[in-house]
Amino acid sequence: VGKVVVVDTVGNITYSLIVGSLLDYSAGLNLAGIVASRAYATAVNFVTGGPYGWWREKAFEVTRTTEKSGRVRKTLTDLLAFNTFQVPIYATAIAIGSLISEGKVDWKKVRDGSMYLAAISPLIGPTMGWYMDGFRRLFGVKSAAEGTYKKNEPTTS
């Protein structure tokens, strides 16, 4: 399981650096703001990258989506995984950010930010899944639909 955790973590971080930088720029952040935003995101993704890879696999397993499933089904499964894992993580980040900067959690900002990420998730969720599976293949790890974590779990007999 160690290799897949590292691959998923690095895949998650590199995707976030690329796509997140573009989003930060489009949101109007200057270079210092982009660097700060990506540094924070890298720290979060370092902790959540492996668990997100496992979560994606569970989404594929629960929905019975396989490598042979159609592109639409795989895309919807990645969208499900993204919205049930990444959006709540993002909501937590906004809550912590507002608590630190304003002295209290700004629930409107948490709601608005989460809704914005959910709204653009049909673009980000599936492309993140494709990227992570491509990254997995690059390093000899099976796709989320093939279930690498499950294959490495100890069996009880």
C-alpha cells in the first residue's frame, strides 16, 4: 500500500499546483498570493492525497464502476468521489481561514466557497481523477477502478 499512497499523494499535490495556480490567478491573486495559497494547499494535500486515492477506489467499488465501464459512468464516479471528499475538506479550510483572519467562523463564506467548488466540480473532479489515474499508470500502479488499495489489504482467514 505504501507505493500507492505516495503516488496518490504526489499526484494530488501536482494536480493542485497546476490547476490551483490557474484558479488562484483567475481569482485575482498576485504571485505572492498564489505562492501562499499553493503552499497551504500542498500541506493539506500532503495529508489528504493518499486518503483521497483510497476514497476514489471506494467510490468505484460502491458504484460497481470498473475499468470496462463507460466514460460517463467513470466520470460520474469521480465526480461523486470529489464532491464527497474534496468539497468538505475545502469547507474546513475556509472555516479555519475565516476563524484565523476574522476571529470567528464565517459560515456564509464556508457555504459560498463550498457551493462554488461544487459548481465547478464537473470540470475539476473528473480531470483530477484522470490525472491521478494517469499518474498511477506512470508509476506502475493500477487505476482507481482496478482497486489497488483493496488488493493490498491483509486478508483474514
